[in-house]
Amino acid sequence: MHMATAAIYSSTTTAAVCHDNGALFLPLRLRPSSLDKRSTRIRFPLAPPTMPASHVLCKAGTEASFGDLRSGIAEFYDESSGVWEDMWGDHMHHGFYDLPPPQNLVNHRDAQIRMIEETLSFAAISEEDFKKPRRVVDIGCGIGGSSRYLAKKYGAHVQGITLSPLQAQRAAALTASQGLSDKVVFQVADALDQPFPDGQFDLVWSMESGEHMPDKVKFMQELVRVAAPGGSIIIVTWCHRDLLPGETSLQPSEQELLDKICGAYYLPAWCSTADYVRMAQALSLQNIKTADWSENVAPFWSAVISSAISWRGMMGLLKSGWKTIKGAFAMLHMVKGYKQGLIKFAVITAQKPA
Ligand code: SAH
């Protein structure tokens, strides 16, 4: 563990949650292990001199410190990545589907590749020789599916980071077996305290890892710090719906549903797409674009549920352990959340000023 990270996670921390009406709720100085509910409302300025951290865990996670959250995430992926790979291959993210969803048989693994392609094209990443990304960082890289894909597509050097030692090992083994070890490397490291100097990467890629970050502001700051001037930043992540005018929080029943999901997938408090936009603006990013792809990913969950209840899926779950089984059950909550418009599958892209 990096010392700086240990300090962030174990020391008294100023916590805040961003809200869609432009306000931050800033609970007093809190110890993560004893989060309380008192909050002081402050306006979220577009360019705060020092950006406060959004450190509030979902209710389900309030007993856990951030260190516990980190080790929970690592153990969850150490335990579940094998069974996922067995059923789904090396991409641990949603597929992207046409609208209306196709009635005929779809290859879901192709849909996962399509997710990468749709994301790159939404972010307008150039394929031209002089403009294509040459140095890429894959934040929350899983077993390196995106890392290898981007390395092959652009001939880029890619560095992947994950909290799970097993994922990093497996990612390296798969990469070696494809003869890509000179281009793609992995390490266990924290996205909130990245082991990279400033201004390194033409493309900063975070595919479905943002939802795990207990401090969304620090997460964004780190993505921007390691991006090269003019570099692109891509975040594909689970968000909760934007708050309506006059709302200061989600409805209690909505929060309850998210709490159940947080407990199963080791997630801290969620934020909305609008919160990401405000953070990106506060960091002076340019060409900020977002899209809601919730409907485009809808067929994926039923496919995952079917695979989990297949014979092979069941055997895999039983062999892998309790965390994975809990995760499988939580898929039902995810489907419910998507259906009621509470959970959004969001893409946020932007560029660091040149
Ligand atoms: N992007 C990959 C994997 C998504 S699963 C893919 O599309 O296949 C989520 C990943 O986020 C896991 O690899 C997990 O270890 C990583 N992650 C979660 N929190 C992290 C953190 N604080 N720092 C680095 N990686 C993190």
C-alpha cells in the first residue's frame, strides 16, 4: 500500500457529497469509520481553490473504513474474476446493444467489444497515425481486456492498475500469452494515488471502475493529473439519476436499493452524471460530453443472470465463494435499479487543456 494512501484512508477526513442542484453536502470533519449524518450545506463553486473530497460511504458500507473498502474490493475481484473469465472472457464490463434491443440471438462478447468501440468513437479518439493515443492508462483494468484491446488498436503502450493482485497476475499472464508484454504492463495500485508522474498519458481510460471510488473528486483529480496536455479522459461508470430541481437527495427507497448493491459490490456512495460534469468543469476540462447508455446496456444483465443460473455458472459460483454469490444475487437489484430509472450507465468524456 502507498503510504500516502494509507494516510488518506486512515486519517480524519473531510467528507462531502455532490448534489445535482449545485450544492455539496459537507459533513463536518469525519472519521470514515464513524460517519455521521450531520451535514452543512455549501454551494459547490465551479473552480474551488481546494476541492473537498466526496467520501461518504453508502449506508451499507458506513461501518467500513476506506481501508476496509479497498481490501473488500481486492478480495471481491480476487475471488470472482476467475468465474467471470470462465463465463465471459477477459472483459469485465457491460455490452452495448442497438435500440430497440435486437430480438435475434446476440453475441454478448461482441457487445462488450462494441462497448469499447462506441466509447472511443463517442470520445472522438482519432485513429490517424499522428493523432492516435500512444500512451494509455487503464484505471481499474480488471484482467486487462481493454488494455490489450487498446494496445492492439493503436499500437499504444498501456499501463493498467487494479486493486486485485490476482487480476494483475492474470492480466500479465494473458498479455504474455498474446506476445504483448513489451507494450502492456500491470500493477497493483490505487486510482486515488496513482504511481505515475504528471502529464503522462494521451488517453486516460476508466471502464466501470469509477463506481468503486470512495473519493470521486480525488479520483477525477488523479485522472487529470496523469493525463498529458491535450489528452483525453474517458469515464464509463454507474451513476445514480440526476436529482430533480428542488431535490437534495434521492428518495429513501432509492437509497435503500443502492445500499443493497453497495454491500454486494463493495461500492461507496454513488454520484450522478451531473456531479461528474461539475467536477470536470471545476478542473477546467474541455469538450465535456456525457451520454446515458442505460438502455443500450439493458440486455446485458439478463444475459449475465442466465449465465449465472446455468449449470456451469452455478458450479463456478459455488467454487468461488460467498462474495461472488452475494454479487450474483445483487444483479437482481441492479436490474430493478435500471428499470426504475435510478441507475444510469453513464459515459463522461473530456480533454485536458493543451
Ligand atoms: N475495466 C475492467 C474491469 C472493471 S471491474 C474491464 O472493463 O474489464 C472494476 C475494476 O476496478 C477492478 O479491476 C478493480 O480492482 C478496480 N478498482 C476498483 N477500485 C480501484 C481503485 N481504487 N484503484 C484501482 N483499481 C480499482
